[in-house]
Amino acid sequence: MFFRLLLVALALACARSEKLADGCARVYIDYGSNAGLQIRKLYEPHLFAHFHEGNPTEPIFHSVFGENRDDVCTFGFEAGPRHAKRLTSLQRAFRGVGRRVTFFTNTARFAPPSL
């Protein structure tokens, strides 16, 4: 189910006239973005270094993306409508400083099986 939803969302993104990943050397996909915390950790690791638990994802991000993440394009998927406004704002802020961040909100829904 997850894989099908991801494929549908990516197919819709690719069908747009703008090719979202053109010029990207690397891509980070965040499925279940919630409020965008993992994407913030990717691009702003210094803001999370002083937390009690630190930033446990940074060693992984560093080994995959290195220190310079200017050529990384990020796609976040979030089904929960309560996060849409925050993610739109975060996308605008990151794009304003040259980061290629795109959030797909309201991309999936769960419907309980009918009896």
C-alpha cells in the first residue's frame, strides 16, 4: 500500500510541466513528513546539535549527503491535513534560500473497511 501511494504521488509530480528533480545530484524522500522535522535536520543540523539527545540522524545524513547539501532535492509526503499549512510555509522558506524542497500534502487517506 505504501509503495503504491508513493508511486502515484511521484507519477503525479513527474507529470507536471516542471521537472522537480532536474539538476539534482541527490534526492531525499521523506514519507510521513509530519511537521517537516527530518528535512529541517537535513538542511539545518546545527539547530539540533544542542538537544538532549543531539541529532541522531546527522551521522547518517552526513555519510550519504556530505556537508554541502546544495545539490540535494527533497520531497516530503504528508497525508495529515493539519500539517499542510506548516509544510507550505517551510517549503517557501527553504526555497527562499535556494533549497529545493517540495512537500506533497493531503496525498493519502485511510478509510476503514466497510463491513
